[in-house]
Amino acid sequence: MRKLLILSGKGGTGKTTLASNFINFSQARVFADCDVEAPNLHLISMVKNVKNRENYYGLDKSFINQDICINCGLCKDSCKFNAISFENNQYTIVKNLCEGCGVCNYVCPVKAIDFVKSIDGEIMLYEEDKIFSTAKLNMGSGNSGLLVTKVKQQIQDYIKPNDFVIYDGPPGIGCPVIASMSGVDLILLVAEPSKSGISDLKRIIKTANSFKLKIAVCINKYDLNKELTKEIIDFVHTNKYDFVGKIGYHDEIIKSINEGRFLSNNSMAYKEVKKVFDNTIKLIL
């Protein structure tokens, strides 16, 4: 099998648009959305039947047993995350702020504080003629890298030797991005011609290089700034990465996103995305 991961150094570059249309072009049988903090591939995946849905448990959170607590306040004084409040004459844990570090448990003189499992999101597996894995992290929850790993793990048994697997990755360079990189054959980086876009492209290339992964680059909305587009292309060629094409700013792309569908095959946007797809396929198959 071959595994393609589509990433971007920042959000909003169009990686999910490419991922969804790559799935359509290749008729990929197995794919996943690794952007667990803001998943949206399911909106246009065309896979509706949820085979399995389960809670995701992240870091354990602190819990104060009110029957034991003596209201000394040491826990609140010691918490560096302001995760303990005092209301109605009792101390309680603010779950969304608790990092599960255990300092409150350590300083409590009567051992009134323990740890409890915390539901930090949910993970879903869709199964029809296609297999689609995705997850959603609750707002304010951590350990997103572990959740990305679970998203990838739950499709492993479904992957066949001849499958072309596509992962829609998270933006940035943090833990979820690093977790999404494991075991892939090629990373396609979607860049945009802006100062921040170029800076973030260089950051994520540096991250990918530390894992010695093969990299290809494409540019979305290239016609919004042709000077910076040339700067990106020159950077890619100078550093001997594969440049697989550029896509203009098209109303058809916006319309297809709003309507939750793939690109119309008679549009210029379709032709440009298809060209990027064809050039990417040559690098991975």
C-alpha cells in the first residue's frame, strides 16, 4: 500500500479541499481525517454509515471528594493553571483548565483529591464500501497527538496491500502533525503565497525533514500574489523538493465547499487540482 499525508503549515490553505478531491480522483477505499481539533472531511467524504463511535479518554483530571475536603485551600494556592475554584464554601476542579499534573493531590493534607477519567472527545469509524476514520477533540482538551494516533490505528486492519490511503492532516507543526507523519510514504504540503504562508511552509518542511520523509509542495491561490508564488517555487527548487503544481483562486472551489461536493469536472479548478493529483501520484506509486 501507499500512504499520502496532506499537510499545511497554517490553517486555511485548502488541504481538505485537495484531500477530498484526491479521494474522489483515486477512488481511495481507505482514508482518514487527522485534523482532530477541527475535523471537516466528513462533510464531503460521501460516507455516512457510522460503524463505531466511542469516547476518547485523554489525561485523567483531578477530582475533590467533598466528604473528605477540609477547605484548607492548599490545592488552590498550589495550582499553576487556576483550575480550582472556591464557590459556595467548597473547592472544586474546573475541568477545562485542569492539566492533570497532580500537584493538588500531592499537597492535600487529607488526600481528598484523586484522579478520574475524562472524556476529551470522540472517535468515529465509518464503513460502507469505503472506510473512513475521524475524531473530534473537545474544546480545551489536550493530548491531541494520541487521538491522531488512534484515528490512524483504527483503519490499519482494513488496509489491503494495493490500497492508496489518504490522510487529511492537521495544520501547524505541533503534536497532532507529528503524530500524523508516522508511517507515511509522501507528504504533500499545501502552501499559499503570503508572508505567513511562506514562513509556515519552511517551518513544517523543517519538521518533516527531521523525520526524513519525502516531501512534495503545491501552491493554492497562487494568482493572489504571483511574486510570492515565484518565491515559493524558487525555494522549493533550490532545496530540491518536488513541486507538483499550482491552483488558482476559483469561485468553483468555494461553491463546492459550501455545497459539500467534489469539484465539477468541467471547471478550471478541477483541471488544476487534477494536475496536482497526477503529479503527486507519480511520486508515490
